[in-house]
Amino acid sequence: MIRGDELLSIEWSPVLEGNAKARALEAVDGIAESLRASWRKNKSSAEPDLTVFENPTLSEGTCGLAVLFAYLDRVRSGDDASTAAELLEHAMSKAAAAPMSSALHGGFTGIAWSLAHLQERLGDYKFEDPCAEVDGVLLDYVNRTPWRGDYGLIEGLVGYGIYFLERLPSASAVTGLERVMDRLSEIAVETPQGIGWQIPPESLPERVRKLCPQGYYNLGMAHGVPGVIAFLGASCRVGVAEQKGKSLLAGAVSWLLAQRLDLAATGLFPGAFTPGVKPEPAAGAAWDYGDPGIAMALMIAARGAENPRWREEALAVARHAATRPYEACGVKDAGFCQGTAGLAHLYNRMFQMTGDEVLGQAARFWLEETVSLLRKQTEGAADPGILCGSAGIALTLLAACTPVEPAWDRMFLVSSR
């Protein structure tokens, strides 16, 4: 099993230089200063929190902003560490004041993840650690069987697994990972093609159930099978429940690769598989759905299982996605989830892992496109969050310009320990 002193950063190199780097850093500065000004105004006001600070969550709220300011502090001097600490404290007080879901990206688990991730990155700032309490709650929750909840990254089992990965090497984290894997094993569906995770019909809205009376299999990183694959790969890499993890992983990768479509001009994988329905390629290319997220999941799986064949499969999917025409990518905005920042960061991360220059070129293209989209906005991004908004954009651009490894992307399973 991985030891505490092995939880180290990998070597990371900036991919932007010269004018492109200057433009990206200017965009980061603009986002950061806008958020700082809003936070100063919020602190000095006797009125209720500004809308931007009402939400304490990881994906959309203040603990996600704390992650941004903690990473800003690592690359430049100033007061960003204190801002990060204040935002974390604010998020924890909000979480204590009202009931929250347990989701990683929309609930208290994400706040605890942020604290676990930032404790050693904020130097002198120490907090009353709520993670032991969260560990206990989640350990009880993921011990429930049969599992009736969501299994995905954003709201379900995979998200809890990401939290426990961040808590390593604690004993509770190991137990949590083992229990998450047990629940995933229990709800896995064995098919002639391998192992998949179905969204059952009883959990679907009525209108969707009519279209998918047998349920369906989600092929997106955020809510589906690729997220499970990336989690299993990350768990195998740290040596937790490795035998069970590798067995599940082999079946899951086999199933996923069997869904590949013979459509070279578009996406290689569908967004979903519904029994009895002809699959169509995913509508776009993004982190949450489409080939780039699938390539990243396969890359994490290949590293965790030390499987060179899966690495080649991942690289082939990534290279195909990287050369897809702009208009076929269906990007919705500059954000991480479905936009240019997410594409840029996935290609950057895979370039750092492989050295493949096709991916490096794609990373630089989408980074510059992200800056261009930001410049076209008359106002800052309406959403300040990491998942879809300005904080995620700033973190992506910062990672492209500095030698500080963006370990924050573990919340998206774009990397692992």
C-alpha cells in the first residue's frame, strides 16, 4: 500500500510560453481580482452573503474558490493563502448551519475533500479537522447494502471514493475505499462484453423511463462507467483492495472498449448505451461526456493496473479526439465541465503523462480558445465555481503557465495519487 511519504507531486511543466502565457496569466489575474473584490465586499457588509458566497460547495461555491486561492498562493506572493483559509472557514460554517447532501461536488463531502487537500498546502493555517466526523458518516453510508443510491462521480459512490483517496494513508480512508469497491462490485452488471454499471429504470424520471424501460448505461465521466473505471485505476495504483479492483477494472475496460463505434469522422464512443437501441456518438467532446473524458479514464486505468495495452487504447482515443474539428466538438462555454477549459486541461494532463505532441498542440489550442472566449465576455463568468465557472477556468490557465502540478484535478479523476 502507498505510504504517506509517497504521496508526492509528479514533474509538471508549463505548456504556454511568450505572448500566449502572458494572455493566460492576465486572464487569471482578472478572475482572481474580481473574486477578491467580491470577497472583500462580502466581509465588510452587514447584509447577508452576496449570492456568489451563499453556496459552500466544491463545484459551485466557496470551498472551490478556496482551492483556487490556495493554488494562486503557491505561485505568487500575497494574501491568497489567507483568502483561501477564510473561504474554507466560511464554507465550513455554512455547512454546519444547514443540512447538505453527501455528494462530492454538491455536498459536505466536497467541503471535507477541500480541507483534506489544502491542509498541507496552506502552510501556517490550521483548521479544526471535521474530516474524522465525515469519515464516520460516510463509512456508515457506504456500508449499506444493497446499494440504492447513485454510483457516479458527481453525486455517488465514485465521488465518495475520491474523498477517501484524498484522505490516504489513514485507516478510515482504506476502509472507505474497500467499502466503495464492495458496493460497486455488488451493483455491477455482468454482460458478454464485460462489466458495466447500469442506471436502473426505477431511478429514472418517467419520461426517460418510457424511452429506456430497461434502464441505460451512462458513458460519461461525470455520471457513468468511465468515472468508475478511473476510480478503480486510482485505487489499484495505491494498492487498496487491489485484487478485487483489478478484476473489476479488467471487466469494465473490456465492456467500455466494446462500445466503441466505427465512426472515424465523429466521436468514437456513444454518450450512453441503451439495450435494444442503436447507439449514437456523444454529441460533443468534453470532460463530462465524450471521447476526451473516456481517454482520460483509460489512461488512469492503464497506469493503475500497469497495463500497456490500455495505455495504447487511451492514447489512440485521445489523439483521435484531439484532431476532431472544432465545430464537431460542441463546446458550450469556456468552463471545465463541458467547455474549452476542460478540454485544454485533459489534453495538457495527458500530454504531461505521455509526451505526445499531438496532445500538447491540442492543449495549447484549447487554452488559447479559452482565453479568447473570456475576452469576448462583456462581464466575468456568471458562475464563479470550479465545475462550470471562472474558478475552474483560472485553475486550468494557471496550470498551463506554471510548474506547480495541478493536483486539484483529482476531484475530477483527471489525475490520481
